[in-house]
Amino acid sequence: MNAHEFRRRGKEMVDYVADYLEGVEGRQVYPDVEPGYLRPLLPTAAPQEPETFEDIIKDVEKIIMPGAASPACTELETVMMDWLGKMLRLPAVFLAGEAGEGGGVIQGSASEATLVALLAARTKVTRCLQAASPGLTQATIMEKLVAYASDQAHSSVERAGLIGGVKLKAIPSDGKFAMRASALQEALERDKAEGLIPFFVVATLGTTSCCSFDNLLEVGPICREEDVWLHVDAAYAGSAFICPEFRHLLNGVEYADSFNFNPHKWLLVNFDCSAMWVKKRTDLTGAFKLDPVYLKHSHQDSGLITDYRHWQLPLGRRFRSLKMWFVFRMYGVKGLQAYIRKHVQLSHEFEALVHQDPRFEICAEVTLGLVCFRLKGSNKLNEALLERINSAKKIHLVPCHLRDQFVLRFAICSRTVESAHVQLAWEHIRGLATDLLGAQKEEKAGKPCWGGQISSTI
């Protein structure tokens, strides 16, 4: 959708909302539809090809509005999460389907998903231990619980441990910044010998720093053998798994108890939309279900509906699945795959440009849309280069530390990015690097460098 069409469609939507408000008194307060009405009206999978905006709007009035906001809000979310799960080729056990034990839920962020999974795992192991030893108090169990994640995991994992009140230990990653079985097994054995209780492991697919991938095919079997909850965090990288050529990066997800990624990061769905699946939804509802009388309803115990308030931290929720429905239909699976592939291609284009300049080096394998690079030299030199790049305000880079190296990160993330933008950005970076190295050379030679920071024109 270009800017012209966006303006036109935006005005149409304003008219649609205004017409609704003008006629709201003529609509029923309570819907006539019964729970389960929506799924038979929708295809079982996302369309491969794009559909028209007109067709989608017609379906809003015909399919969604009769059940707005409930049960349509809930049921569309269940169907959209099944659509997305099928796009990823998730194991069927994660899908709700007609009568599955698992299912998907839209959380606000990957941080929320990790915390929800940790709290569910904590409740599950606590109840299991207390059933086996009724004398155990929750406080006694809590002080022994241990969670694990790679030393490359996002800081939100550590935060989940803090909020959940459990110990979180970092597992040293290997030379490719991935968590491996041997390091995890060593930590588990050491902690069990000390009387601690391992209960939760977070494996990251596409780490924030350098987009590295923990080895699920190694870590997964250990978690299953040790009866430890495995949560897979693929916040950024997960979108790429809709492409067959990247699906192997998700191999081993069958060992997971929960899996999460953010369509709002790389799948063209506006924030907030974080997709989380569980193998057994009772693991979540068992941890969060509370039913005061003011939240009860006539279908409370029918088994016909999904109460997502028992799957998450807040009780209230927005109609977030509606925007997924629009995006999946407007682009089609093939359109979304093309979008991902274009970004990956552009990241490799940038990688090739870096390789052509002997002053620079690539610091981690380029798998998706992130390139980690730096000037050959000290951390101080690269910090100075980043300062010049961001101060010029033509592009913006966010750094990271890989082991003891200060590294610059070039992320392809704009919907409208083209090869020309990548070329322009690289010429800008090269120009600033030349200025910086020239200034340092003059300083070493004892010559004054006038004018302060030099900006390169591009």
C-alpha cells in the first residue's frame, strides 16, 4: 500500500467508524452468535496470494461485527495464531485446532512471554514437588529453583528471573555465541549436586547482539530428560521461519514447552503483537486462573471458549488479532516471504561491501538481516566511529559487546528500504571512518586537528 492508497483507505476507515458510531443505537448490545461460530467461516490457513482491501472490509462487517467484540475478538485470535503456526510449520501439538491441548496467544512483548512461561513453569514444578512431598513449603522450594539462559540472552530474561523471584544462571556460549548441550548439562549437574532445583531454560533463536542461534537439537533433549521447561525466544528471527530456506533454524522446537516471536518486529504487524504458543494450555491457565464472580459468564465451564485472561498477566486485552488478519490477507504468505528475503539479501549486500574494505571486519556470521562489523583496531576507535555516525544523524546504529570487542550493528528493518539506501549508508560510514582515521593519524604526527568533528557528505 503506497502513500496515496493509504490516504484513501484511511479516509474510508474514518467514514466506517463514523457510520458505526452514528448507527450504534441500532446494533444489539449482546451478539446472537454462539461460541465457536467464527472458525467455520474462515479458511484453515492464511492465503498464499494477496487479497483486496475491499474483500477484507466486507468480511469485517459480515464475519467480525456480528460477534464484536466477543466472541469474535477471542476466536479470531485463536484462528490467526493457528494460521501463523502453520506458516511456521510448528508441530501440530502447539496449535489449538478443533480440540488440541495447545494453542497460541498474543502477548504484548517477548519480555511478557518469557515471564509468563517462567511463572507457569514455577507453578507447575512447585505443585509437582508439593504433591510428592506435602511437607514442602512454597518458600523452601522457591529458594532452590534455578533458571538458565545463554550469556547472549536478552536482558528481559534476567528481568523475568528477578520478577519471578528465582535464580537465573548464564550458560557460557561457544565460539559462535550459541548455547550448547555440554555447557548446559554441566551447569545442571553442578546445581543438582548442590541441592538446587533446575526448572526452566530459555533458548534464544536470533540473539539481540549478533543473531546467533542456540542449539535446540542439543539443548532440547536435555530439557526433556531432566523434565525442565524449555522456552524458545525467537523475538526477532522467528518471522524468517515462514521461509522454507530458514525453517531449519527452528528445528528442535518440538522439544519446547513454549515458543515465542514478535510479528511486530519483522512481519509487518504494528506493535504490540508478540505471538506465543504452548504445548499444554492448562500449564498457563493452571498458573493464572482466578474467577471472581464479576468475571464469570454463561459459558464459563462449557469448554467451548478460550479465556485468554488466564493466559497472560493483564485481564484486559485489545483486538490485536484483527491487524494480523489484515496483514496476512493483504500480503499473502508469498508477499511476506518476499519481504523477509529482500531484507536478508540486503544484509548480505552490506556484508559484501564491508568485506571489500580491508579496514573493516565482520564479527559474526550473517544469517538474517543483521550485520555485526567494526573497524580493525581498538574498542575506543570503534566507539569514536559510532559517535560520529550517530551524531551525523543520517543513519542510526546500536552497538553491542561480543566477548571483549565493541561491535557496530547494521540492521535491515525498514519496510521501504532498498539497495540504494544500503549503498548510501555504507558510503556514509566509510567516509566518517576515513575522517576519523585521518584525524588520529594527524594527532599521532603531532599536528593539530582543527574544526572538531568532521562530517562526511554523501
